[in-house]
Amino acid sequence: MALVASAFKSILIGQMASNGMTGSYDPQLADAISQGVTVYILSVPICIQTVDSGQLGAGTGSSKVFGINQGILFPLMQGQFASEGLLGTFGTGGPLPNAISSAFSIWFNANNQTQTFHSGVGNGVGVGQVVNLDPSLMSSSIMSFMPGDGILGQYAPNVARAVGQSIVPHMLSAGRVVTPISGGGTVPGGGSGQGKII
């Protein structure tokens, strides 16, 4: 599997409906958020960094990011909605932050993959984390899809900022990777690796 915006959108629409959000613009909001988040994550060329051990050489790895947790992301998102002045029923009241945090966690955990390259270790394991993501760039990516989806309200930028300012810090603090490395090597050694989420 890999990250696909349409899958995120489908889950998000379902989560919005289960949280009582069935308005005419909810699918468009779901589209803007899912497109913006997906495009941003996939655009970052190096967002995984590992410390490797095994046999010296050069290798590649493929794994998943783990540690993304809706129970942690939801209160972070509620706090960001509050700091953006989104205090209404669908803001800090819960339905929208709950729907987004739940949908993101389900989608990302089920579909993310990592692709890494390791310059010091040819066979072994790399242990690392998510790096180099920028909340403001994710927010900008979300905002870039809103006009095309007809999301033009005065609080649209606030929603985009709240989402980016909660998802990215959670990924940076909780996103971990353990990846097997293959490619050759017989002498024990260590090194580092880097890669991306696909």
C-alpha cells in the first residue's frame, strides 16, 4: 500500500458523518484536507532518518512508520482549533477535530510505507524517526486545495493551520521506524540512513 488522497478522503467523509457532520460542504472540506495532507507528506524528499547497525555496505530498506495515535492527536488538534479561534460546536467541541484525527490515524497507519537508503550498512536494521516536516508547509498545502473545493470562508485558513499544526508535531514526536536493510556486506559496522514516506 501507499498513501493515496482518495482513500484518506473516503475515511474522513465517513468519520465526519459518524460525528454528525453531514453538511453540503463537508465532502469538499474532506477533499481539501486529504489532498493537502497527502501531497505535502509525499513531497518531502527526506523525512525518515535512521541509525543503522549490521554489516558494512550500502543497502535499501522498506518499512512503515508506527506510533501515530488518535488518542494523542485528538487533544492536540482540539488545542490547535482553540488557538485558531475555532471554538464552535464543530471546533473544540469535538466533531471536526475528532473526525480528522481519527481518519488520519486510520488512513496513515494502514497505508504508509517508507523507502530508505543506507550508505553505511548493507545488511542489518535501521531504527529511526520522522524528521524534516514543517507544520506551516502542510497547512499551506491544505489551504492551496480549499479554493478549488469551494472552501472560501474566513475561517478556512484557521482550519488549515490547526490541522497542519497538530498532525506534523505529532508525526515528529511519535513517528518511529524500524526497517530491515538489505544490499550486501559481511563486515560488522554501523551507519545511517534516510528516506521518505510513500
